[in-house]
Amino acid sequence: MEPLEATFWVFGWVLLAASWVVLLIQSFKEDYAWGLSTLFLPPLSYLYALFIWEKTREAIMLAVLGWVCIFLSLG
């Protein structure tokens, strides 16, 4: 793996982790049950985030940017 690809890969995973933490905080603010489901079922939390787009826009954008970085590292 090239150094630039490794950098994109690590940066992408860091962005995904950061988006999950932001989403975790927001979902606990909304509802305790959704906060727990976000904690234990992260893929479900992104589906939940799409329904409350106005409040979770930053988390979704971080996740999209993270996946873009990961896919750029594969090339």
C-alpha cells in the first residue's frame, strides 16, 4: 500500500468514527432508545439519521466524506 493510499484509508476510518460519535450524541439527545440502538447497531443509526436530516446533516456528511476517502485509497 502506497503512503498516500494508507493516509486516505486511515483518514477515512477516522472520519467514519467521528461521524458515528456525532450521531451517537445527537441520537441520545433525541431519544434514549435511539441512543442505545446507535450505540449497539451503528448501521441502523445511519438509517435513523436520514429521517432527521436537519439535525444529523454533519454526521452524514462526515460519513460520506469518510467513505469517499476509503474508496480513493483502494485505487
